[in-house]
Amino acid sequence: MKLDIIGDIHGCFEEFKLLTIHLGYEWINDCPFHSDRKLAFVGDITDRGPQSLKMVELVYSIVMDQQSGYYVPGNHCNKLYRFFLGRNVQVTHGLETTVAEYEELGKKEKSEIREKFIRLYESSPLYLVIDDQKLVIAHAGIKEEFIGKQGEKVKTFVLYGDITGKSNPDGTPVRRDWAKAYHGKATIVYGHTPVSEPRILNNTYNIDTGAVFGGKLTALRYPEMTLITVPSSMPFVQEKFRPFE
């Protein structure tokens, strides 16, 4: 099982393409291929960045058509899914950029991209447990006691992290640093909380290095556990990066 696990992309297609080329993937018919490796996505492939719908098309192709990768949803994916279902969601916190792209499409194109994303989302696990339970990929992380379980409590943790119920000044939820208390055997790879450098703590790897905020896009190679990054072309926004003690 050789994987290249990709951090939060948020519509940064060009950075994703550059990163896969660095990882040795060959692009054929607008899709990356590797002879003996697969891609895995930690979620939040859309919103805020310039090419969210292109990322939807690409991840659908990789996971559903080519079956050469894995995808787990993030909180932004969950919100886009609910938007496509016609639920009452606020078109804010980045969703507005994806919706703006969507509204530019014709009726047929709208229907096609909507159906693809719904199918991708509904076909994917909340979190991925693979390699004889040695590796767990979960968007915002997961507690050891939640591994193998489902339910609303687990879903909230996996999508949003260990939230307190309080909000930061920018409206984002206050999150506890769950990785400090993790001591499980499985390696947890996650994103969700932007950090300036990949954060390795207690057998957990946060690989959301804020590509959409002008940081980097990061891949973790498994089982080698090596990190590969490419710089972002987006404007740098310091306040979006989470400082850790």
C-alpha cells in the first residue's frame, strides 16, 4: 500500500498538479497516473480557491472512474453536498467562490457536476482505515476511541475537530488540540487546521499547510512518511494559520 496523501486543496488546482508532478505522477488526459502509488485526499477539495469545480471533476475521475485514489470529505465538502441537495446552507466561509463557479455553468453542466459530487460524497467513507488499521485518514482528525465507530458525535469530530462550542473573532469554532492527547497505535493523517509547516505530534500528521492562504500544498508519502511540499501562488494571509505552543 503506497499512498501520497494530499492536504486541503481548496480549489488550488495548479498547486495540486505541480505537487503530483513532483511526486512522479504522469498526467494523461488531464488526470495524474503513477505505476505503483495511489493518491488520497483528506477532504476540503473545494471553496476559497480559484478552481474548485475542476478539483471536483478531477477527484471524481481519480476515485470513481480510475479507482486510483481515496477521498474522505471535509467540512467544506459536507456543506457543498448539502447545498447540492438543496438544503438551506449559508453561502459563506468560502462556499461562495464554488457557488459563483457553479452559477456560471449551463444547465446541463450544472446537473453533471452536481451529480458527480453527490455520488463522490455518498460513495466515500467518513474516514478511512487502511493497511491493517495502521493508518487512518480523517479530515479534522479522530480520537482513538472513535476509530471504527460512526454516529453524529464521531461525524462532528471528524469534520470539525474537537470543537468547544465557542467561536473565534472570525467566526470559526474554537478547537481543542486533540493531537496532544492522542497515544494510539494507528497513524492519523489529517488537515482542517492550517499550519505553516506540517505538524507531527504523537503519531499524528497535520498536512494542511494553508495552500489557499498563500502557504504550501503538502503531500505525505506512506509508508515512507516523507513530506513533499510545493509553494502556493495565492496571497499570504498570516492570520489564517493556527499557532501551536
